[in-house]
Amino acid sequence: MDQKIAFLQERARAIRRHIITMLGEAGSGHPGGSLSAADIVSVLFFDTMKLDPENPHWPGRDRFVLSKGHAAPVLYAALAEKGYFPQEELLTLRKLGSRLQGHPDMKKLPGVEMSTGSLGQGLSAALGMALGLRLDGGEGAQRVYALLGDGEVQEGQIWEAAMAAGHFKVDNLTAILDYNNLQIDGPVDVVMNVAPLADKWRAFNWHVIEIDGHDIGQILKAIEEAQATKGKPTIIIARTIKGKGVSFMENQVGWHGNAPKPEQVEQALKELA
Amino acid sequence: MTKKIATRDAYGQELVRLGADNKDVVVLDADLSKSTKTHDFMKNYPDRFFNMGIAESNMMATAAGLAAVGKIPFASTFAVFATGRAFEQIRNSICYPRLNVKIAATHAGVTVGEDGGSHQSVEDIAIMRALPGMTVFVPADAVETAAAIRAAAEIKGPVYIRLGRSGVPVLHGEDFKFIPGEAVTLREGTDVALIATGIMVAVALEAAETLAAEGISALVLDVHTIKPLDIFAVVEAARKCGAVVTAEEHSIIGGLGSAVAETLSEHHPVPMQRIGVRDTFGESGKPEELLQHFGLTATHIAEAARKVIAKKK
Ligand SMILES: Cc1ncc(C[n+]2csc(CCOP(=O)(O)OP(=O)(O)O)c2C)c(N)n1
Ligand SMILES: [Mg+2]
């Protein structure tokens, strides 16, 4: 177990380094919400999900939907680390002709399961995937994981999807909420308070697990519990720090959507070495 | 009198047949299955039917997810809610990723009748036509509807199918061949081309009869596919007749009339008039009264035809 945790921590660190490097090269993009989700994404891609990077459209694979699509760098970093494409390609992020669009584009990049970027829609798509996979696979159906932002859940459509997933008892669907308490205009509880989150999801007939979203052991345990939960979808509400891993970015609203300058890239990479 | 069938009824019946032939077909509705006629599919294939409740945005993006795992979802609700409430879901979750979702929207146009303007979509063709990669079908009768549903299931990518609430005459025989993107010349003519879509095709045929009695030879082109538009057929009709009238149960802004005007202004400008709802919302009334009220009758088409003929050089 300790070995597994160490391995996943190292993968998360590698993902964070990629995030910084590609955003520095791109000159624009969203570091804060990418960094806050790195540990969750590391567990999903390097432990939880059944995937075949050699055969990205393998029908038996699990699905990941990055509903908070602006965190595209964390997804691209994981896909590159996993071997879906050469790591050098990360440096094409946001450039003309790149498969690495500013927000994930499933038509361009194998491994991206849903095009996202307009907040509030990914959970519905994940629900549709889970329903469709269950139709064919029944009990042993592939699983679908959707990563949501805490600001994102202000969108009404999230709650339409939450209601429907609870109603249809879609237990092959797991949502993970990146609860970093920051959005663009400030702290989530100041802009538009979303708390109490656990009570809300429970009221929509979801199984709710609350964890520290940077504790690999807790993430692993929560995923296991989600997989074992029958008759209900599960949401993992993961307390996180926006910008996690780069001291000057942590908890800073200004790092939501600004790329680091070369000297900042250098310092960040030193911290993530 | 010819037999009348609402295109929504033809949709519901064809959907059941399609469901038998293709197990990948799934259907979503938003608490309107009795009106959109998807409830027959629900009765036959309950496992493949999802009532999403009154939540159209979620319905469209859920359909996208179903398509992403290989299903062929048909999502139905009224045209106002499909293209209005869920526009951005259709744009970003369906069209942008080119997912294989079929949107079968019923109760389009003013022939919704008594429910009034809040429920009468006069702008849905304009909205759907503007989306890259979207195919737009507007069937004229029950036969075209059944064929359009079959064709939609074959097409790989998003399709919008515009259906009506009220009964319309059956124009085509069993041998009718529906080819997506190919307009159908229902009547040859040389003086004026009446280019129509949806329920206005039958009305245009009636107008052609009226004009024939006056010695005016009207061509009638049935444009069941608004997008991709049959540019060749439209230009040919304009070339042959030298004057065009378009007719649609939709705003004159952004629909068939606009599509034809765009095409002809680039390729073969001729005198032209658009019959349609003139930049206003609908209102309550009986469908027949509303068609009269909004100028969507054979009399109005014939009058427009005389005007454009008079403008010919
Ligand atoms: C529908 C929609 N509205 C607005 C935006 C612009 N936007 C991008 S990110 C963001 C804030 C997201 O905050 P949160 O969900 O908390 O994400 P995180 O903190 O994880 O980055 C906003 C408003 C958008 N992408 N989509
Ligand atoms: Mg946040």
C-alpha cells in the first residue's frame, strides 16, 4: 500500500510539472484548478480506471469526463504520462493546429471522452455514458468518472443531472467534486455559496463521501467505496487547495486563469522537483 | 378529402419500427411523451426509454453521453424547449463534438394552435441551421417523416427533425424516395418557382392549382432538407422560372426563405418573396385561423407569385 501511494504521489508530481511546463509554454490557461485536481487525476488514471492507451477506443474501457474543462492541462498531462501521445506534444497546448485545444476536444485527441469547457454539462454527458454502458453491460458495466468544480455546481443543469442520476440509480457513475472554494471572481462561499454540499447531494439520492483531495490514501479508499456502492451514484467531495504544490499559487484567486512567466515556471518546477 | 396525419404521429410510429430493427436506438423525453408520441416507443422498449423529467438541458447532454458510448439517441420535446432552453447543450455537447444525437422536436410553428405564442416555435430552423455540422429535416407529410427518421438514424452525426402537432395531408405515395439533401420537384412549371418546406408544401401545391387556373405555370419544390440545402435544385428552379416564392411555417428571418435568398443572391438573383411569419411571435387560435392570420395560405402564396412575376424583366 505505501508503495502504491508513493507511486501515485510521484505520478501526481509529474502531472503537476507537466501542467506548469505546458502552461508556461502556452502563455495562457488555467493552472489553479489543474493543480488542485492532480492527486485525484493521478489515482484515476494510474490506479482506478481500466484503460488501454494503445487502443484508446477499446470498448471495455472506463470513461473519464472532465466536466470542469478549463482544467484541460491536468487531463493532457495524465494522458501523456499514461502514453496516449508523446510528452513533447504537451508543448503544443493552445497553439494553432494542436490536438491539445484550450478546452478538451474529443474529436481531436484520443483519450478525451467528452468535449467540455462550457461548465455544467459534463455530468449530464457522464450520466448518459453510464446509462448507455449499463444497458449493454448490466452489473459489470464499465464505470464513468466525472470531475466537477465547486463553482461549476452553481449551474442548474448539474442539479438536473444529479436528480436524474439518483432517480435512475446509476451506480456505475462516480462524481468527484474539486472543493477548492475558489472560482474566478473570488471564494465560492462569497460569490454564491454552494454549502452544505454533502446534504444537497444526499438529498438527491447520492452516496456521499467527504475526503481530503490531496491525500492519496483517502482518494483510493473513497474510490473503492464508490465502486462497492450499489443502487446509487456516488459523489466524492474532495477538499482541495487551488494551485496545490506551487507555493505562490496556492489559494490565490489570481492563479485561476493566468499562465506563469518563465521565472515563475522555473521556481514552480524547483518546488515540484 | 385527402387523408391527414400529423408528422408527430408518423414519428411515433416509425420510432417503434426503428426500435425493433436497431437495438442501439434509445429515446429520451422531457415529460411530453404523450404529445411528442414517443410513448409508443416507451411501451415497447421500456429499457431503452428515458423520461428525463422537465429538464431539457440535462436531456440533451445526457443524449450526448449515450451517443458517446455508441447509442443512437432520439431526444424529443417541443421545438421551443429543444432549441431554446437547451440550445447551448446542443451546441457544445452535441454539435461541437459531432455526436450522433437526433433531436426530434414536435409542436413547431403556429399550428400548435391554442397554447399560443409561448409554445409556437417560429425561430427553431434559424437556430439549428446556424450550427456547424447539423443536418436539418423539415418533413412535409407522414411519408417524409418516416423516411427522415430512418435517414436520421443512418446519418453519423447530429440531426434536427422539425415536426408538427396538427394533421397535414399525405402528399407522397409508398414508393416515395427520400434522399437527404435532395429537394423534390413535385410539380413542373416555368413562370414561378414555389419553394416550400414542411406543412407549407401542401399549401404551395394548392397555390399552384390556383395559379394554373389563371394560366400561370408554377413549379413546386419540396425542400425537406433545409441543411444541407439542395443548392443545385434551388438555382435550377430559379433559372427555369426567373421568379421565386418561398413558403415556411417559420419566421422569414433565418429559415428556408433566408437560405434560398442567400443561395440565389450568390448564384442566380431573381425577383423573390418570402412567405412566413413576419418577425413576430405567434398567438392563440385554431391552427387554420392562425395560418390565415399570419399569411400562410395558398391565397397569400399565389398573391406573392403574381408580384414576383410582375417584377421579372
Ligand atoms: C457555462 C460557463 N460559464 C462560465 C464559464 C467561465 N469560467 C471558466 S472557469 C470558471 C470558474 C470555475 O470555477 P470552479 O468550478 O470552482 O473551477 P476550479 O476552481 O476547479 O478551477 C468560469 C466561471 C464557463 N467556462 N462556462
Ligand atoms: Mg473552484
